[in-house]
Amino acid sequence: MTERDFLFLEEKLLPKEKAQFSSITDLKRGQEFLASRFLVRSFLKTTFPDGENQEWNLHPDGKPYFEKGPFFNLSHGNGLVLAAFSARGEVGVDVQKEREGLAFQKILTRYGHSSEASLSAEEFFKFWAVKECYSKFIGRGLGPFLKEARIDFAEDCVLGATRERLMNFALFPYEKNWMCVGFDPALNPSALKLYQTHFVKGSLKKEPIPPPKKLLPE
């Protein structure tokens, strides 16, 4: 990301966001902060009247929301920013990068359902992307309640104690990352609007992501 990109995106920030950005000292975190705001603003600008001037607020557990809609959620890390928007139901997103040397068994013990205790290292990052996504979908952060939620990868959903669907999800790879989008089981996934941004040769690119074909009605 060039200095010119930084200046251009910084000019687009709202006053409160400029104050937040000025406190960031890590270059990568600064890039992701600007990219996430760019992504949300560009979507709102083309979808809602005066949308690009909306500031988002945070629920007590940290989930972002707009007073006038839409429902949305963000995740960023490793140079990627993923966002989901919906006019008719809650959404959650998460990005997890595959990495070696992570003590994943401790995380499985703390947050995994009993049926998830024996997952391999290769399976873990898909599991964790969905679990984090679910916690952001319901806006509660990480907690013991995650042990009660079981992931059904065959049906692309998270199940509760009585096997009720708590969240449907779309999980897909991008390079060495797993990206997960969670949404209300009553929501038709074709209504979801998914976007990602990433840096290519110093420039910020915005790309729409179509919902996976197996989730669309035939």
C-alpha cells in the first residue's frame, strides 16, 4: 500500500475514525483499518442514500451495527478484509490463516464441542473460523457457550443442544486462509452481499464474493 493510498483512504474517514486511526502504530493494522472502512463505505455509498456518511456503533460485546441498517459484520487479518451485509438478518464473518506451531488442542479443549475434540491440525482452522464466526454472529465474543454449539460441516450449519440450527454458514478458502460467513437459518443466502478487499502490488482491490453455489436455490 503506497503513501498515496494511505492519504486517499485517510481522507475518507469520518472524524471519529480519524481519531481511532491516529492511535494505530502498527503498519499492517493501519492498512487493515483503512481497508475495512473503504469496503464498508463503498458498499453503503452505492446501496443507501447518504450511506457513506453513516458511522457504525458497537454493542456491549463489540459487535458493530448501524442505527439505520443494514446488518453487517467485518473481519480482517493477514492483509485481508472480509465483510458481509444483509437487510433481513444478522450476519457474522471471520478470517483464519493456516499457520504451523499453534497449540490448537488447548483451543479445542476450551471451546470445542465433545464431538470436535479429535480434530486434526488440518481441520482445526476451518473449525476455528466457524466458531469465531458464530461468536460474532450472536455478538457475544468468545466464551464457554461455544462448547455447547456443534459444527455440522456436512450441512454447513451450527447446531444447538437439541440439534436446532443456530446458524448456517458458507466456508471457503482463499490462498492459505479460511473465510467464513454466518447467517440466520431463515435467510436465503442469495440475499447476502459478500465482499473482500486485499492488497495487490501496493493497491487496494475490492471484490464481490458470490455465495457458494451449493447454498443457492436450484
